[in-house]
Amino acid sequence: MKNKGMKMAVSAVSALALVAGALPTALAANAAGEKVTLSSVNVAIDDSISLRFYATKASVDAANVASVSLDGPNADPSVAKEAFESATISGTDYYVFTYPLYATQLDENVTIQFLDGSNAVVAIEDKGNSYSYNVNTYCDYVIADADDEFDEKTEKAVKSLKNLGIASDNYFDNTSTAISFMEESYDGLSYCDPSFATDTKISLVLDSKLAARIYIDGLTADSKTDANVSAVKGNYEGYCFEAKSINPAQLGKAQTITYGGADYTFSALSYCARAISSENAKAVDAAKTVYEYYKYITEYAATKTVTVNGTSFSYVEGMTWNELAASLNKDLELGCAYGMVWYMDTQSVYYYNAENDIVSVAPDDVIIEGVAYSASSQTE
């Protein structure tokens, strides 16, 4: 049930953040100075999935809070006041308390509790001695959309997050919860095939930090890439090289690891491109949900739109051309004016430079600045 005075909404407060319970514009500390005002909980998505609890700084200070405990499925940290993180939103100062979660833990509660200098519990206004929340509670609220307050882009982003949790539970914990997929085609994954043979394994790590790993035959604890990056112990038998801390918009970003003079080019979605054809139904579902998570979180977070010859598309600044093609499930064939893309596929991208010459860039180059132009130049 929605708390009165706390409008549930989604907005971007940081890189790729889903916000559960947008902060009200007018907040005040408890007049008695004895309770903490806990205003909202954010479900933040960047390179991890985290719950963020927001408490007004004025109420925390007035209640002489000395530390905060966070009780959840992972470690149960106690944060001393000198380590509190701060944020100012709409002119109000807050302390922010963050708890990272695995994709398999979206239905597990995180409980926050405030303590004073003598380790006694400080009550939370209207909530008692502690407050618990989980990611799926928010997802269910948005998907139900009883008050018709969320747009389609928001609902799909949130549904993709919940589906990621279900598929992760099914795959890792051997559950069998049904998944309602949103896509009819997963052709976008064809842009993400790795450059190497199938005897080099790929895995996707869905811990508190997203990561992609490749397992090259013969790696040991002492192995290093040509760029001097060390191998790590993997979940398979043996060692691997790892691309760490990937946010959803970068799941399709190709990177190259050079080892023993050979290049290995892959992205996190390269795992999905392989797993989509697996005989393991749960691996197929995991591939689909990770792809949808990438697609719909990226669309939700996109802040720039380009229109060329009547065709509009959105992208995240810093996205590569290959990622853009994967998110759209198609090559782009767009007429354009100076400064915008003319034609692209998975092999090449062209645009007009200042001299009106056609210049080629690689698919993994960062996207050029997008501007909406009228169609004034010739198209091939």
C-alpha cells in the first residue's frame, strides 16, 4: 500500500537509477527531535542493484544518531556517522544508506535501524524501531500501476528488472517460476557474437557487481593479458579474465583482451548470444532476461533522441554504435546532414565531417554527438 505523502515514482537521480518513492518537496524534522524521518527508498541500478534509504539530515542530527545498521541477505554492515553519505535534493539535505544485492535477492528484505551513541534504538517516525523493504515490492507496485502514473518505458524497465531476478533464481537456485517475456525477437543478440571459438567459455556474473568472464584454455593464477591484467579464479574449473563493474547500458559494449598475441573480442551480451541457443531452457531464459534488462533499462535511461529522415531513436551518451544497433535490433540506414550518422551496420559506421567527407569509424567507437537534422543531404 502506498504511504500517504510519498508519491511512488520513477526518475533518474544518478546513472541508471530506478527510484521507489520519490522524495517529497517539503520535509521537516520531527519537532520532538527524538525520531528519524525516513523519507523514501530508492532502487538504484548502475553496475549493481542496490537499495538506498534516505533519511533527512535534520532529523538524524536531532535524534543524536551515531550509527546505522543494515540487515540483509549479504553482510550486515554498521555504518558510523562519520561515514554517512550525504545528498541534497530539492533543497533538503539527506543521509543516504546503500545496500547492494545480487540478482537472486530481489525478493529479500533489507532492514534499516538507527542507533544512538549508547547503542540504543532510535525510532523511525511512523515506522517503529526499524523499516524493511525489498526490490520486488517496488517492482510489483509499478507493474500493477493502480493509479495509472507510470509510462510504458518505466513499466518495461521495472519488469525487466523483476524478470532478471526470476531467471536468476530459476537458473542458480533451481526454482521454476514462470517468466512473462516482453520481446518477440532476440535478433539483437546477433550483433554480440564473440570473435572466438566456442572452446573459449564465456560467463556472466550476476553478483552484487555485474561482470563478464572468458575462460581461455591454459590460464593459470600467474597468467596476464598483454596489457598486464591478471587472471582470476573463476566458477568453472580454472582461471579467467574478467571485465568488472558493468552497468546495464554497457552490457553490449565490446572489448578486446589480448593474450598470447591473440585478440579475444566479446561483451557481456556475448554470453547471451551463445546461451540463447542452449539446450538448457533455464540458460535460454537467463539469456533473454539479461538482454531485455539491457534493452529496457537502456531505453529508460536514454536522455538523447536523434531524428533523421523521419526516423527517431534514443541512445545513452557514450554508447557505442554496436550497442545502439543491438538495442534497436537492426542496422541503421539513415540519410543525414553534416555531423550525423549516414549508414551503419555491425562492420562499419560512416558520418560527414566538417569538409563534408564521409568518414568511417569502428563499431565500438563512442557515439558522436547527436543532433536532430532535417534531411538535406543525399542518401545512398
